[in-house]
Amino acid sequence: MDSSPHHGSRCQHDYSLPDAFYNGRPRGAAAGEINDALLFLAVPAGWLIRLVAFLGELVASAILSLVFPVAILIGALRALPSVVASNLRRAAVGLLAAACTFVALVAALFVSVLLGFVLVRHWVEKPVTVRQPLYFDYTEAQPSAAVALGGARGVALPTGHSVRVSMALLLPDSYHNREVGMFQIKAEAISVSGITTASAAQPYMLRYKSDPVRLAQSAVMCVPLTLGMRSETQAANLKVLQYREGHGRHKRTGLIRVMLQPRAGTVRLPQVYSAEVVVQTTLPWTKSLAHRLKWTLRVWVSFSVCIVLVVFAICWVQPFAASARSRRLSELQAKGKMASDVDTGDIGESPSKELSEDFTLKRRERRSRKHDFERKHMEAA
């Protein structure tokens, strides 16, 4: 019985894998897939190799592009004569020194401008304006509202400034306010320690309008009033207090208090939509002049700071420059000494050269005389 076909079918080779992975045993489908996976993991992917090669070429080209000009310049300098190379080296050092000097001057200018602006901003005072809303306490017999100035210490107004306190009121044009008529507005400046440093009072009432004028205005403005574009109000801007800010804790303003007082014989107070207090300060004439000329002061202070920085830089660099100058002079003196030695050697050799030339001339004269004597002797014979 011929068993060759049976053996051929059983021992079929898997040509999908390299011969190195074949061990002579028959392989199944599962074993072939496992070997394929192992081979894929063992051999790197082609795209990864190409990526690594591309990155390597990119890095190498970048390095060569940076190094190649420098190498060419160094080679060209080495190929030049020593005098030309020395001059080029000195020119390069001069350009580098000029660039460093320019950078130092620009840095000094920038620092001086920055310091000038900071110093002028710190020294020159400016007017202070504070706006705060007022909320009157109508549970009191005389409603009052206070506005604190500054932070925890309660000091916000600079000393020596003239302080002007004004108040803006928005009052409804109502029948009640028209019946109230005149009322009093009192303002007080209270120090940090609780002492009243300034106080003033001012009367006020709504502007009068007769009934025909009021009806005519209502008829003309009926559409804006109905749509809410206008309101039946009156605005009042009152200057209620003016004083000078003092020195010391007992004279520094901590808060501004405003009170509404009814007129004598009545207890009726006006209705108020909103109220706002505005505290403005005015500089003394010297500080006001400095504030108006702050840009000029900034320029001059920056220029002065720049000059000082340049002087300090020169004093700091002068020892290094002196040492470099002395080193240069010593090199020049050494070169001059070598040149003088060479010249002296040439002068010392010149007498020997002159002696040899005299000896040669005398020898030639002797030969010429000898030849003349022999020629005359032959002619006589």
C-alpha cells in the first residue's frame, strides 16, 4: 500500500512564514496565526523606520545648516593672510563691542523710562474723586446717610487738598413734595477719631410750576410719559460742603454724613428717589503745577536716571577697558621690538656684505690686469 499521498498531505509546509520558524511539524490554522502575530511584533513596521529616518535627516540637516556657515567663515579666515585675518578679527570684535554697547544703552533707556514713570507717579499727586450712593434712614427723625472714605483706616483724601462735597438728588414731582416746600440739607465731615471737622447746611425746594404750565407740559409729554420714556421728576445738584483736608489723625476725614432736616414748625420730609454724594479734591498750586507738567517731569527724570545709569556703567567698564588697552599696548610694543631686532640684524649683516663685494671687485681688477699683461707680452713676442 502506497502511503506517499497520505504523508504528503500530512506534512505540507506553511510557506507563509520564513523557514527559520519551521520546525518540521505539521502546522494548524491556530498555530499559523500565532506565529504571524509574533512575527509582526518582532519585526518593526516600515512606517516607523521611515519616520525615524526622516526625523534623523531633519535634525542632521538643521545642525549642518547652522554649523556650515560658521565652518566656511572659519576656513576662509584661516586661508587669508595673517594681517588680513587680524584686521577682520579686530573688525568683528569692534562690531560685537558696538552691538553690546547698543544693547546696554537700550536697556539703560528702558530702565530709566520705567523708573521715571514710576517715580513721577509716586511723587506727583493727582486730584481724588469719590462717588458713592446715599441711602437715607427714614426711621430717624432727621434721616441721615454716611459715606466712608478709604479702607480700614478710613483715610482716602490727601492732606493739604481742598475738598468740595456735592450731592445729586432725584426727587419725584409729586403733590407731597410740593406741599413740603422748603427743607434743609446738612453735610458734615467727620474725622477718623469721630470729631466733626467741617459742617454746612443749605436749604432747597422743588422748582415751582403753576397748574396751567403743569397741565400743558403733561399734554405735550403725554406720549413719552405713557411709554415710560420720561418721568415726572426733578434733579438737584447741590454743593453742600467745602473745606481743606488737615494733617493728623484728628483732622483726617473718615466719613461724610448728610442729613435731611424739615423746616421749622413741620416734621414733613421730602420723598427721594435716589441720592449720590460726590467728593472732589483740588490740589495746592505747587502740586497742581507738578500735575500739569507731569509729562515734562517724566521726560526729565527719565533722562537724569539714564545719565546716572550710563555713568555707573562707564565707571564699571573702565577698569576692563584699561586692562584691554594696556594688553594691546604691550602686544604692539612686543611687535615693535621684534621688528627693531630684525632691522638691527640686517644692519649688522650689511658690513660683511660690503666686504665681500669689495673683495670680488678687487679680484676682478686683478684678473683683468693679468689678462692685459699676458696680451701685451704675446704682442711683443
